[in-house]
Amino acid sequence: MERTFLAVKPDGVQRGLVGEIIRRFEAKGFTLVGLKMLRVSRELAEEHYGVHRERPFFAGLVEFITSGPVVAMVWQGEGVVASARKLIGATNPLQAEPGTIRGDLGISIGRNLIHGSDAPETAQQEISLWFQPAELASWDPCLGPWLVE
Ligand code: UDP
Ligand code: MG
């Protein structure tokens, strides 16, 4: 079953939006299989955002993501990677559609609340970067047949 990696960034934690963000993925029908709060090391931040290493915002991004606790999660469900990106919305919250997390809750690209993997391959890399296998729970929600025919 497809899985994606999501992280509520330090701004989402500080603003008390962890519950609101989790609620949206639960309500959609996806299954939470991993969850932890942690203070991100510089090493983990630089690895996670390695693809952006040469970009002008890289240093500030690493600084920000290590500035306070984040809530790291793994969610499961058919099509969860692309769907989570839709629920999250465009990178710049001012351009993100209303109804999305960033569109409803944010105004700044450097404070856009949440990270979501951008493709199934990236999701697998990010899940193994952030979580040990034993930290993930495989379970079947009893609502399964009411969510998927
Ligand atoms: N970012 C930024 N300034 C930019 C572009 C990106 O601060 O001009 C930050 C922003 O927090 C974004 C993260 O870098 O979420 C990673 O950028 P990416 O393009 O991968 O956006 P995402 O996949 O998070 O939508
Ligand atoms: Mg990205």
C-alpha cells in the first residue's frame, strides 16, 4: 500500500495547528501509520532538503526547520502521495487554493506549515530517513470497507 511522509514544520507546531492538520488527513480517509515529535538535527535537515542545497533559501530553510520541534508522520492509502500534495496546496500559501492546508492557514512561503513528499520514490526515501521500520505500525482501519469499495 502506498505511503507518504509528512511533517508539520515548527510554525505549525507553534501555532497549535498539529491537530487541525492531522484531522484533515484522517477525515479524508488516509491511515496514520507513524507519528513522532522531534527536534530535527542539522544533519537530518540538510539530508532531507538536500535537493535544494544550491538554492538561495537553503540556509534559511535548514535554520527554520531546526529551530523548534516538528511532528513527523507517515500516512498510508491508495494515491496518498499525490492526494496529500493536493490537500497541502501550492508551496507559496498566497497562491495555494482555499480549501488546502497552506491556502487556508498560511501567508508566507518560508512559513508554509507542512512538508509532503512529492513522489512515491521520494516518499520511500524520506520515510526511511526519518523513521525506523519498528516505528511504523501496520494496521487495518475497521472503516476500510466504508472508505474503499
Ligand atoms: N522555500 C522557501 N523559499 C522558496 C522556495 C521554497 O522558503 O523560494 C521553502 C518552503 O518552505 C518549501 C521548502 O523550501 O516548502 C521546500 O521547497 P519545495 O520547492 O520542495 O516546496 P514544497 O515541496 O514544500 O511545496
Ligand atoms: Mg518539495
